[in-house]
Amino acid sequence: MKVLKFGGTSVGTAERIKHVGELAATSACNIVVLSAMSGTTNTLVEIGEYLYKGNIPGAQETINALETKYAAVISELLDTPDGRNRASVAIGRSMAILRSFCRGEFGGEDAEKEILAQGELMSTALMEAHLLERGLRPVMLPALDFMRTLENGEPDMEYITDRIRRLIELEPDAALYITQGYICRNSQGKIDNLKRGGSDYTASLIGAAVDAEEIQIWTDIDGMHNNDPRYVEGTRPVGTLHFEEAAELAYFGAKILHPTCVLPAKLANIPVRLLNTMAPEAPGTIICNTVPDGRIKAVAAKDNITAIKIKSGRMLLAYGFLHKIFDIFEKYRTSIDMMATSEVGVSVTVDDDSRLSAIVDELKDFGTVTVDRDMVILCIVGDLEWHNRGAETSVLEALRDIPVRMISYGGSNYNISVLVQASDKLRALRLLSERLFAGNEND
Ligand code: ASP
Ligand code: MG
């Protein structure tokens, strides 16, 4: 059994839903995880915002517009009165829930989460109606019946595994199973979600729970590219990535895969394949626990980075200095991405600068503080086990004409991070591609 997850753009129009239906129906009994149609979750967020502000007409108008949009999708997607009726009932149910919050008390966060859940409930209902119309026998596995988090917000793997397996056993003759990405219940049984972009996480959790043969993440790009196609020409999809490499890339900006998605699949040793809905025959990228092959695979960049340097004579030969510095970041709940140390100073980077002035103020107790804003982390990913020779050299050679603020290497076997000014980002990405990937056709 495979788990196939289709993102918002892949189910963004009636035509796209039909296309996904075709892809999902061609292979044998799989679990199909769907996101909300693209734009819907943002609209639901907006509805929540109007309600928080007590702006009922704002919420009502937004709901009306959403309803009109779905009515158009229904008439384009479904041909039979039966199919249209089935879909209208489901969409109507979601609209009624949204409208109920305009009439009665808006209950804050719990209500907001119920609002946000409607996107995936609607997209899966449309897919179910469509597949039925195609003469298939899809079985809905309601995510709210098996996807659950613990008190600490982590998935309750035991519960999820037990419940989804039982739901599947009840329907052994299904042509395929459909379920909602992103939505879940929390430890109190209330409707909740796995955070924005969480459908990838759903797919990975389900894959682990049913011990799937493969988890497929279908998007509108043909795999994880070796550089950012928005800025660099001639990028190519990477054939194979190690889970650790994928995790670095996902975190450092390759938007194609949500970072949380990697861990459950990696632990359960289930390969994740990234595929393109618009080019289903393309091989895409396969992410697994591959054997290392000594190669650099890809480059990504993370924007809006601030570097902070703390220089102090007191650090010399002293212990406990780093601890005091880190304590301050912990106090302000600001996580550090990259660091470099010397005998008399330490530089760190953060991507959340909302508490920066308080942090800098406290750091001044320990030394002289310098802040560099508008920086970018270039993340070079591959098999960078330290015995492999030459990889660091190629990276730095590529960047020989670019001022480098920090370098971090050796933190893992899979990554070199280099901090440069945002104004040098494009040139740096292009130079890295030229040096690292030119002529390298079969990665
Ligand atoms: N619909 C949710 C979002 O837009 C979850 C997802 O698409 O992964 O964030
Ligand atoms: Mg990210």
C-alpha cells in the first residue's frame, strides 16, 4: 500500500481534481491524502480574523464568496444529479458550520480550528463524489477519527496506528482510501491541526502507521531541485536524497517538502517520493536511507537572517561562557540556526528577530555585540562526511569573490552552511550551481 498526498495546487480547480482522481485511480488500493483546494485555508484564516474582530459582515461576505467558488467547482466537476447532490450536501455542511460562528458566540481558538478544518473536509468530499461518479469505490477515512496529538502536541502514534488500521480492516474491498491532510484532534478530543502546510506531515504519519511501501508527495514541480529554480537557470531534480539531506533542504528553504514530514518516514524507513502532478511519468526525487555516495546534491538559501557576534576577552580560557549566551536566547525563546566560535568570540544567526533588541541588551553584559541584518544562509547539502576530500574547497572556491560572514561545517555529515549578504544571494547561488553541478547530468 502506498500513501499519495496531493497539495492544494494539485486539487486547486475542478480540472485538477479530475486529473488527481485519474492518477489516484490508476494504481492499486492506496491511501490518498488531500490538502484543501489552494487559497481555501487562507480564506478560512481570514474568516477567523473577521470573527476575532467581531466583524460579522466581513466574515459573512467572505463565506458567501467561498460558497460561490465551491458551487462553481461542483458544477464543473460533477455531471450527474446524484454526484452534484452528494457534493452540495457536504459543502453545505461546511458552510453551515462557518455560518454558525457568525450567529452565535465565536469561541476563539477552538472555533477557529474548526473553521480551518473545513478546507480539507471539503476537498476530500469533492474527490469522493468525483471518484464515485467515475464508478470507483472510494472509502473515506475521516482524519478526525484517527489522527490525534498528545498533550505535548506530538502525534499519538500508538493511537493513530491502531485506529487507522482498524478503519482500513473494516473496508477491505475499497478501491482506494481518501483522507484529509492537516487536520486532527488534540488530547482533549477537540478539532485541531498539524500547523500550516501540515498535510505532508499527515502523509508521513499515515505511511508510518500502515507501514506503507512508499509515501508520495505530489506537487507541481518535478522533485527537489539542485538549486532554486526561481533564481538559477538549468536546475535539475535530484534523483536520490538521504533523509538527512532532505531535512536540511526542507528547513533551509526548499519549499517543496514540509520539514516535519521527514522524521516519521525516516524512522519507519519508508521512502518518500516527490512527484509532479503535471508530469506524472517523471521520476521525481526519492528520499530514503540511502548509502552515502560522496556527492554534493543541492543548494538552498534561507532569507531574512540576522547575525549576532559577541566578542569578549572574558571568553578566553573560560568555561561557561557559551552557556550564559545560550541562556539568553532560551529566555527569549529564539532559536539559533548557525554558529561559529573562536577563542574570543562567538557568532550566531537567528531568523526570528522579534526579540532581538532585548537579547542584544542582555548580551552586552558579556561582551561587545555586533548585529548584521539582511543576511542569507546558503545551505549546501550532500554526503559531506569529513573524510571525503575536496567538498569544502569546491564550495569556497565557488564563492571566492563573495564576502562570507560565517561558515559552519561538521555539525552534521550532510551540510555546509555559509552566511552571506542578501544582496549577494543570487550571484552566490549561480556560482555554486556552476561550480558544483555543471556537466553533472545523472544525479
Ligand atoms: N491546507 C493547509 C495549509 O494550507 C495544510 C496543507 O496544505 O498542507 O496550510
Ligand atoms: Mg521552511
